[in-house]
Amino acid sequence: MGSSLPPKEANLFKVIVKSYETKQYKKGLKAADSILKKFPEHGETLSMKGLTLNCMDRKSEAYELVRRGLKNDLKSHVCWHVYGLLYRSDREYREAIKCYRNALRIDPDNIEILRDLSLLQAQMRDLSGFVETRQQLLSLKPNHRMNWIGFAVAHNLNSNSSKAIEVLEAYEGTLEDDYPPDNERYEHSEMLLYKISLFEECGMLDRALEEMQKKESKIVDKLSFKEQMASVLFKLGRFDESERIYRSLLFMNPDNYKYFIAVQKCLGLYSDNGQYSADDVERLSAIYKSLKEEYAWSSAVKRIPLDFLEGEKFQEAADNYVRPLLTKGVPSLFSDLSPLYEHPGKANILEQLFLKLEDSIRTSGCFPGSPQKEPPSTLLWTMFLISQHYDRRGEYEIALNKIDEAIAHTPTVIDLYSVKGKILQHAGNFAAAAALANEARSMDLADRYLNSECVMQMLQADQVGLAEKTAVLFTKDGDQHNNLHDMQCMWYELASGESYFRQGDLGRALKNFLAVEKHYADMTEDQFDFHSYCLRKMTLRAYVSMLKFQDRLHAHEYFHKAAAGAISCYMKLHDSPTKSSTEENDEMSKLPPAQRKKLRQKQKKAEARAKREAEVKPEDETASSNSSKSGKKQNARPVDLDPHGEKLVQIEDPLAEATKYLKLLQNNSSGSLETHILSFELNMRKQKVLLALQAVKQLIKLDENDPGSHRCLIRFFHKINSLPAPGTDSEKLIWNVLEAERPDIRQLHGKSLIEVNRSFLEKHNASLTHRAAAAEMMYLLEPDRKMEAIKLIEDSTNNTASGINVLGPVKEWHIQDCIDIHKLLETVFGDQDAANRWKARCAEYFLYSTYFKGIKSAIAAYSVDNSLENSPENEIAPNPQLKPNEGKACGLNGILHIADDVSSLSIRSSRGEQSAWVQ
């Protein structure tokens, strides 16, 4: 570096490099300028100056200088390396790799460049290249432990675990017998556990066991050692030994469900589907009875038997489980029991049990068969549990009566108001739910969870402004909305985006959905620093696990929701494009001169205000950066010039943008029906017939009985049948593919589309959603049978769900399905009378629904707007340092009232909007 310079300038060049490494950027710039005064075209100095400027956020100057330096010295590995570092800082990893490879052509043994290249190859999952680079690093510096470990990990990631084992064994051969010293015991222990996991991964179980027995004294993490030992013994079929180890682990942690399940597996008493024979149930009962005697304080040993017991034994076990928790007052009891509702018959047993307990406490003050008097709070928590039970079963009126009794019993328990809000939310009254959540929040202003719950309920009620004001009570001072973004508060952004979408504000909806997508991109980038850190610290198992997690990162539920929301926004933009600037100018020209002048003045003021805001903040940041010794800007935050997403909706090709997110969903959420329904909708709009067919085939493969799959199948082939005869060669080729694929679809064998639809209806005649799908397709195939299709929906009956119910029937219809059908009648069928009849009918079933205006929907909480804006409790600084319950706590007595006019609640009725594109 700097070898072509005289000694004085060469020393200055070293100062530049050292200043860059120590982040003393101003000092580095001064040294670079000193060299460039004498040698203005020195390539390496120009490149290093550019790299320094890049660290000071002067990117345009940085790129210009680096390119100029590279042009002046194309054969300098320093210039190519610096160019690669510049690209790496901007996350242009592929371009950076190209630059590093060019640098290595000039200096093939440069350790720093090879190390940087290996990090990028790991980041981009260029695994074969990663193996090659790590091998080269090892051959250059075989005395460095990190090079051996990196080479082994590279082979493991490249699906060659046996080679990774060989590398680790070769590394161990270089160590002394008394290795490791005390200060490296943990790192060596992690390496040994990683090696054992590789043996297990390769199926070399005997060697894994041998290694564990030989190296046990050198392994520090005894818990992981025992877990791995038990796993290996189980896979070897040595179940008794494995069971003994798992029982010893239970002694260490008797509430770990994983250990209990492992003991069951060792005894051959585990079923993935939860189905057990009578003999297995008897054996399991005996096992858990003995375990309960041994670990009487364990909650898991009492809860797990509820999953496999049936009938009277289940009732007895459930009774013994819930009694102490009701006495203690555990609010999360219902969440613990809720998985049992998926087991046939258990919900009815629990219902009878809860009511029996309540009746006994009311009459005698004791549990059935117990002489001990219960405290008054036991009745409260029993009613609390019963209300959640009926909420789960869809019997909202009974649930509300029970929770009102509980509130009357003890009006100061916050959980009661939260649960009542959730019941009203499930019943369809979102504004009342938001008001109750806000009441619960006001009872403890220092509780972040209550604040978040309130925000979520407000967003469900489409009260976005109030939700943001409430959310920022727990953010730092300053730019509050950006603070929520910086904290990666994805649940808030998703709920906010969905609310804006329901209200038709596609710009803001897209802004929130794309913010979530950016968080996942940031998470992907965040792994970069761990490629070197984990190899240095020897956290190898965690590192490999993290990389595998990153590979499936975009399969996460939040990303799926954000991508699906963005695709829906783009498709809606395509269906109803926003006005272009030319069209707006044409419309403006039609206005009277006075109005036109006012409108232009408003636009100019808005543009000037945005420009001032954009200029003021960088000035403040520059001022703060002047106090920095390094010259790097501190606390720099880019100014959002499009806070409302107005530019996001002004794109030329919304479907092209949607396709980007669809590909991510197809790669990471291929098992989701929604992914392929979105693919079908998008490709039909793009007239990509074969891609739409592919989506239809995937839907049928996943669930041929789903109403959405049936809709897509009928719509696709109806569209194909209505196309004109193919004319061009490409059209004929597509037609031939369709003809070849059609016989593979079982539903179409020897049937017309009308017959396929009729068969679907006959098969699912009792289901409301299936009848609606069949009716919609009947209208599509035979428009003259519109009234018959509508009658098909109206003749649906709200049957009682199977099972015995103590206090009333449980109906099968769900409120969201009924809302979707109402919108179907309004939009697709275009029959307002039928829609009104359906709305009136649903109002009888969903008494609290504000959408259907049920007879009890007028029950609402106080005005949320006034409670937030006028309540003195809310005049608190962000991040309040309040003690629990320090805020003024007031009950709902006198606050809940019957509103004369439902519209006074400001309830949005555009909930659950979905695309229903029918051609």
C-alpha cells in the first residue's frame, strides 16, 4: 500500500489507513489531502479518501473519488478492495464480490481480502465459493484456530458434514494433550458439542456416543451434554438409558414439556396426532401419577394428562387442575386450557365442570365435596373463566352477562375490562371494544401491555389517529412515529396498514406494509456481523441454527401478512388507478380561475413546508456532527419526504411491484392457500395464463375442498373457454399446454363446469361459505340464474354445532363469513334488496354487531376521543415512571350507556374488505 510514494507520503498513507480503522476520519482526510497536493492522481490515496468520505455519509463524492482512483491505478488491489468495501456498505454484495475477486487476481494471498470475501459468500449463501475461500485462508494461516473452524463450518453449510468432521479432527490433532487452558474451556467445549452434533447429523451415532463418553470431562455445558446424550441413546434404540437421562433432566426442570414428551417416547407411549388406545391411556395415567408424586409442585405434570384423558377421568383431572388456580386467581388459566377445545367433547365437559364449580361456590362458598371455604375472589375468577369459555364458543350474550357479573363483584380488576373488550370485539362491536380497552389502560398507566392492547383494539375499530397518540405514550421523546418504526413494532404497522386498507387509503396502507418488509430486510442484513463474531467466539451450534433460521425468515407470519397486504394494495391500484398529474392538471383547468389560484397556492405552500422540514433537520444533524471528533454524523436520520405514501401509489406498473412480493411468498410460504389465491388473482390480471393455471393446480393440491380453490378453478376454465381461438404460435403453444394439463385435474373429468359446480354444492351443502362460493360461480357460469343463486345463499341454515350445551345452542356461522357474503351480494350480484335481507337476518344472529346493526349493537362505551384527549391521566410524559395503579382507576359504572344513535360511535363498517374479482 502506498509503495509508489516517497517515504514521507508513504508514512502519511499509513496514517490514512490507521485513521480509517480507528474512525478518526478528519485526521485521515487531512493526511489524504497532504498527499494529493503533491500527487493529485495517486489512485490508492484517492480511493482511501473516498472510503473515508463514505464513512462521513458523503457518498456521491466517495464513489466519484474511488472510481477516479481505480481508473488511475487499475492494477492496485487496494483500489479494488476499497471499491468492494464501498459496495458492501451499500449492501450491494454481488458487486462487492466482483471487486474482491478482481483484487485477488492482483494479490491472491491477501488475508484481509480473502476474509472479507468469505463473509460476503456466507451472507449470499455462495457455499461452494465459501468453502474454497476458507480453504485458501487455512492454507495461508494454518496456525489460526478460526481458519480451521471456518473451514469446517463451510463444509457443514455446504451439506458435507462428514468432511467437516474430518477438518475438526485434523484440528484436534494439532492440539496438546492438556488442551484447553482454563480461559478457553468454554470455546473448546462448544467445538466438541458442535462436532458431536455433526456425528448425529451424519447418522454416525456410535461415534457420537463414543466421542461424548471420551470428552465428557472437557464439556462445560452439562445441560446440553445431557440432552444430546439422551437424544443419541434414543436414536440408537437404547430407550432405558435415554429415559434415565430424561428423568434426571426432569429433576433439574420439572416444568419442561419437552422432557415429559421424551420420556413418553422412550416408553413407546407417544402419538403425534394425540390418539391413544385404552391401554396406552391407562399406562400413561400411571406414569403421570407417579411423576406427580415426585414433582408435586410441577404444573406440567398436572396439565399434560388433560391432553390424553377422556370422559370421567378427564373431568376429574381437569377439576383437580383448575381448583387451585381459581383459588390463586390466575388470569391466564383459560389460555392454558384453550388447546383442549380442539379435542372432541372436551369443551362440553369443561362447560359442565365450570358451571358446577360456580354453582357450588355461590350456594356454599366451597368447591364441590370440599369443606374448606373459598375466598370471595374465587367466585370472581370462576365467572371470569366461564365468560372466556362462552366467548370461545361464540355465545357472546352469555359471555357478556358473566363478565358483567364479575365486574359488579369486583370493579377494580383490570383483566375483566380487557376480556369484556375482547368479547365485544369477537361479537363485532369494535368501537365498544376499543373503549373498554382504553378504560383498562387508564386503570394502570404504567402498564405497556395494556397500552398495546388498547392500541390494537383502536386499530381494529379504524381509529388510527387515536391509536397512534396512545402508542407514543411509551416511546422516547422526539420523532415519535419514527421511534415506533425504529423499534420494529411490526404488529402496530400491520394493524395500521390493514386499517388504512379497509378505509381505502392505499398510500398509508402501503407505507406500513412496506415498512414491515424493510424490517425483514434489515434482519437479513443483521446476520452479517455474526459471520466473523460466531467463529471467533466459537458459538458454532447457535451460529448454524441462526443461519438456518435466516434461510426461512420470510416464512414468518408477519412477513406473510405484510407481503399479502402489499399485493392486495397493488392489485387495487391496478383495478382503480389513481389520477395522474396530467389528468389532475386537466381537471384543474376546468375550475374557475379563483379556485384554481387557491389550489395552486395550497400546493406550493405544502411543497415549501416539506422542503423546509427536509432542510432543517440535516442542518441540526450537521451541527451536532461538528462536535464529533471523528467527523462522522451522529444521530443522523433520513427525512421521510413521503409520510403519507402518496408517491407509493403513483407508480406506473402496480402489478410489477406486486410480483416482487408474490415471488417471496411463493418461495417461503408455498404451503399457504392465500399465497396461491394471490398468485391466481395477480396472474389473471397480467393475463399470464400458464402461471394462473399453476396457481390453480397448487390450490387443488393443498385443499381441493376450500371455497377459494373452487372459485379459482371455475373462474380460470370459464375464462379459458371464453377466449377466442389461438392465432399466433405462442397462443397455440399455450393452448396445447392447457389441453395437456386439463386431464390431470380430477374434478374436470368428463364434466362441464356447471356440473363441477353442482357436485361441489352437493358435497358441501351444509356449509355457508361453500354454498356462497357455489352460488357465486353459478351466477358467473349462468347469469340468467341470478335469483336462483341468491336463493341458494338465503336458504342456508345456521345449524347448531354438535355437542351438548348447558345454557344454549352454539351456532356454526361466523361473523366475518357473513360480512363477506353481504359484500358479495352488494358487489358481485349487485342486488341491494338481497343484501338488505341478508343484513337483517344476520342482525338476529349477531346481536352486538355494528356492521349488521344488531338489536344490542347500540351498547357502546364512552367517547374514546374525549377520554384520550381530555382525560388528565393522559397528560404524562413518554415512558412514564409511574408505579402500578398510580393512575386514577375508575370503574365503568355510569360510563357504559345505551346510545340513541349508533352512528354517534363513529364506527367504520368497511371491515374485512377482500378482492372479489370475477370476469
